[in-house]
Amino acid sequence: MLQILLAFLAISIVSVTGYGLMEQLSLQQIMLDQRENARRLDVAAEAIQGRLVTMPGGVGVFAPSPATANTGWSAMPSNLGGINATVDGVPFVYCPIAPVGGSPNGLVKSPDGTSYAVQIRAGVVVGSELGHAKPFNPGIVAYKPVAFIIAAARGSNTPPSCGSVNERNGRPFVPGGLVKIVSQAGDVQGAGTVASSSSEIYVSAEGGGNGRMAGDAASIDDALQQWVNGKPASMTIHLVGTAGSSITVVNASLWKTFADSLRASSSRLSIDGGNLTLVAPASQVGVPSSLSLSGVNIVGPTFVVEQGHELNVQNGVVLQPGAGGSGLFVQQGGRLNVTGVLRIGGSAQNGVESAGDVTITNGGIAGPGNWSLGLTNGGRLLASSGMIGDTSNRNAMTGLAVAGTWSVTSDVNSRVAASSNGSCWAATDNADVTFAWSGNGPGSTSSVNAPPISPGAVDLTVPSEMAEYELYRDNVNRRQRALQTNHSNFQCI
């Protein structure tokens, strides 16, 4: 009898131990599955982040529109890969959110039957009720959401709804599931995935499109509004149309707002002209931290490159300001980099005026009036295979004018076109000795000539010999100063 009782006791102990072990293994599997679901949410958020876009006139970035899962709720877009469900196969709920309310033309549906209206344009959600007419839970506003991606809890077939996302202990939280927030660029608290702040937009004379490709181009005013509203870290405007045609800014007030925002901006702006003409109001326009112009003719504005900012020119650029004076200004601490040819025209009376740095590499600067390039108040020039002026339209006074220059440097492959009076380089300030000891006129070079010939032994008690010696010493000193600023070897043609 005792043996039978002992046998039953042993069986009971083994059963309890086995159950405990199975329960422990089950808990471990649940934890592993939860971690895998969290990882899948991260992958899904990165996929959405890679498809965020800017829209003409929009503020910030916008998320792609949702697909509809076979369960009936709004799911991840179908073209973003296979990570769109939990380990149990339950599709994620995808809740795109726009910075504005918009004009609804669709719905985002949650598993509990609730929904919110959205405006969809060209496959992108540009307006949403959620966050506007239907506010977020208070703790979520600081995340600046572009989208929520919600996963069901382990073992559940029903994810939480879009409207149930909240914050707990400084992190996004949703009861009965997991959530990942994709956020606008900027200061984001908690576990949001931050959107990239860059923009690319195609514009044409006709406009009317979303600007995401050449065949669906927006208007130039849409592009300007996008810069003003979105304040992207970088933006490229592509002009599209027939080569030689024009695209005109219509809203002068918008142009002024755009121009004012450029001067103080730390962003990068590129205009890819496609050999088209951009027509804008005549005004002085400061450039942002970096402005790049390529293959474009710009009519109207006069650009000013301020301290710490730069203008990059390549592939042939023509600036035709509507005002007189110099056609482009580079202030001290500013930089102009030219690859290809920069031509100044329009109402400008001179070419480029620079108190900052000018670099010409396999390119040239040609302007109207007295000179093509004027260096003043500490301006510096570095030319490598560079060209200043135009032999088919020669300047009136000189090709390269200097007044208080800091340095002029060039290689032997650089050229300056002589003016109509035969001068290639000249000082407009008698105190500037940069070219005082250089030859001038076609066939000459800008390098500093040999030192003056010593008068030899002189009798300093004889006034005429004393004067001759003083002139010699003055010339030696002037030449030495020229050597400090003139490191060039331009050929005058």
C-alpha cells in the first residue's frame, strides 16, 4: 500500500514540475514573439519613412495612403515589402496623419469600427481629421506624428484603434498592443522615428501637378510655398519644359516672403534649370547657406551672397537682374564657386562685385559695362583654367578690376579678355598695387615683373640722385606689396 502511495506522489510531483516547465517555456515564447513584433514595427516604420514626401505648398512631410487588409481595417501600403503583420499573421493597423485637416475624400478604418476622414492626393495623405477635427490624446502632440503603426498583442486577432494611441511614462502606448510613431523632422520626444527633411519638386509653366515627377509638375509658386511652409534642410527645384521657354513667378508677395526667408536660412537650395528661364520680381535676394544654380537663366532678382553663405554655379547660368549696378554681390565672408560659365546681363551695369571669395574652375565670368569681375575690400580670387570677360563682348574699362584686394591667384591656363581700350586688369583705387608691376594688354601676363633696376652707387648729398634712390626704394616696396597679393599668371587675350 505504501508503495502505491509513493508511486502516486512521484507522478504528481513530475506532473507539477512538467507543467511549471511548460508554463515557463510558454512565457519565454510570448516574450520572444513580443520582441519580434516590436522589431517588425521598427522595420515597417523605416519603410514608411523611406516613402515620406513633400507636396507643393505643404507644411512638413506626408505619408503614403493605406491599403485595406482582408480584415477590413486600414493596413500598410502593399508596395512596401512583406513586414506588415505580427508573428501571428495579424495585419498592422496603419494610421497616416497629415499636418492639416484638408478636404476629405477617403477613410482610415480601425478594427473596432471607428474611422477618421483623410484627403488623398496622388497616393499621399495630405489631410486628416485625426489630429485636427479629432484631436490626438494630449501626450501625443509633442511627437508631431506623420503615422501610427499598431500591432495586436500576442495571441490577439484584433489590434487597437488609431484613436487609442496615448503616452505612458514618456513613451508611446496603446492598450492591448504595440505602437510605433513616425514623426515629422524636428524635436521629437519618446520613441518616434524621425522623418527626413529634404524635398525635391518639379515645376513647369503650366503647373497643376503634385511636383513629384516631371510628368506631373507643379507651379513655381507651389515650390516657393513649399520652401516657406516646410523649411526643408535641403530642396531641389527642377524646371521642366521646352528648352528656352520661361516659367514665371505669379505671386509677388509670395516671392518676397520666399526671398526674405532665404537670407536667414541655414538650408541648401538647388535650382536645376534644364536650360529654361525663371522670371521673378526685380529685388535683392540673399542666398541661403548654400544656393546651387545649374543650367538656368534667371531674370529679375539681384543675388547677394552674405557672410558664411555660398553660391555655386555650374553648367551655364545667366543672371539678368532688373536693377542697375553690379549684377551679383559677394560680401566679405561669402563665397562664389563657378564651374562652367556665369554670364551677367539684364539691366546690370557691371558683372560680379566681390568682397568675399571667388573660385573659378574650368569656367568663366562674363559681365557687361566697365568690368566682368570686380574685387574690393578684401576680395580674393582663385582661378584654375578660368576665363574672365568675353572676347565677343568686351568690357569698357577692364576685364578684372581691383580695389583693396586680398589676393589674386591663377594658373597659366587662365585668361582675361582685354577691354575695348586694351586693358585686361586694372586698379580702380590707386592704393591697390596688385597689378602695378604687371604687364597689360593682349599678349601680356598678370604675373609680377622683375624688380626695378638699382641706380647703383649714388651720392645722397646730391638732390637729384637722392630723389632717384628714393624712387627706386619706393618701387621696391610697392613691388613687394604686389607680390603679397598677386599670385596670378593670367594671359591677356
